[in-house]
Amino acid sequence: MAADLNASIEALTESQRLVLGGIVDAMKAGCNVRVNPDSDLCEEPEFSDYFANLFCIYHAITEHKFEKKSFEFAFKYACIASGWKSEINRNSSHQGEDVTRGGERFSLKTEGENSKTSFKISKFSEARFIANYKTEIEEREISSVADNDLRSKKLHILKDKREKELLPSLVKDFKSTVRHHLSCYDRVLGLKANVIEDEGLISFYHYRLIEIPKSLLERVLDLGVEDFRELRGNGGTSASVICNGKRAFGVTLDGSVEKITFTGINISECITHASFKVSVAVNGSKSHS
């Protein structure tokens, strides 16, 4: 095998050998891996090994962080490497699971926010129902009314409509959407990337495989209309999910792009399956600290 490998290397062009040399150096430098001993995902070492090796190869050729679609394929093949049957859902319009592992359905998320203690799901799901609650045009028309008293009266009526009619219906649609979305998969797994820089260059990435319990996300279904802030003209609003007297995370119904976002999910309430500190070899970083 070694002879075949050497022959294959000799057949490469100089530029190809240069790229391969960078990958070999990155593999030799390795990846600092920490595995949760209670993790069912990492029960077989091949699972975390696959991610570690892939991160090394990936960052031997680019300093850009891992993105969603790359994470989906990485998770699939890490599962296969550890002995599981795994498939990617190739229906891009499907709002449910991204990947299956055995009989379990996984929704995968990626995040690169600076915070080391929280996770943000930028797009939990689409929220096209928000379009039914937009009042921007009506508000602009009212603002153009010359008579101050009449304008004030119309604005008061619009505010009352938002509060008593539109917001309760929007919250109902929001809960229905979340309930349906959560029913379409069994587990939620995120890949969080934190950048470590040295003199302006990205020297390392700290990746963490973080599972957000569905039971935590299901807390949004306990929110009442009174928990949401005033409805805006674009149909957007937000609320805080409180658990044991503390803010667990935030919910935003983004009217500008019609999506649901979960912010500030406390990582201490989640399961960290594994973490990987990998050098960005393409920038010359070779060792771990």
C-alpha cells in the first residue's frame, strides 16, 4: 500500500503535491478532541474521529468556517463510519429532518456567533403566516392624514386592532407552526464555531457538537399572548421564554424575512457531545495550546 501511495504521489503535479503536503501537515498536527463520555453519538470513536480528520483536511485548504450543508454530509458520513445507516433528506423544501441516523431524525443547525455560552438558531423555520399580519401600508396611509385628531384616532384604532385581533391570531399561528415543525424530527443538533485569532489571522476554530433538547424548545408552546411584545407594522414581534424564573432563550418572529429565530439558548441547558480545536493550517498555524 505504501508503494502504491508513493507512486500515486509521484504522479501528481507540483501544485497538487503542495496541496497534499498541506493536508498531511494538518493531519500530523492533529485536532484537540474532547468527547463527552455519556454521549450516545460518540459511543463509537469513529464518529468523533471522522469529524476530527475532516476538520483537519478542511482547514488545510480554507479558513472559512464549516457551513450547514457541509455539516449535514459530515454528520451522515460520521454516522456511517461509526456503524449506523444514515441518509440526508435531499428535498430542499422539506421543513423537517435534515439527516437520519438509524431510526432517528435529526434537524441540524450551524452557528458562528461570538458568544461562548449561548447558541442561536437563526432560522428555526419559515413563517410565511406573518404576511397575514402586516399593517405597514395601513400605517403609512394613516401617517399621511393631515388632520392631527383624525390621524391620532386612526392610529389608536390600528394599535387596538394589532393588540386585540392580530397579535392573538399571530401567536396561534406561531404555535401551530412550531408544533408541526418539532413533530417532524426527534433531535436537534448544532455545530457551533468559535474563531480564535492571532494578529488578525484566524489561527484556530473551536467547534462544538451541541444538542438542543426538544423539551427546551417546546417551552415556546407555553407562551401566552401577553408574553409577546407589541406587534410591529411588518408583522414582527418577540418574546422571552422563562424557565425557573430565568430567561432560557428568546423568540423572534422576523417580519422582514418571515422566519422564526431562537436566540440566546443557554448551552449549559444543552448537551455538548464533543468539542474540536483545529488549527487553520492554510494560515500557517501548526500546534495546539
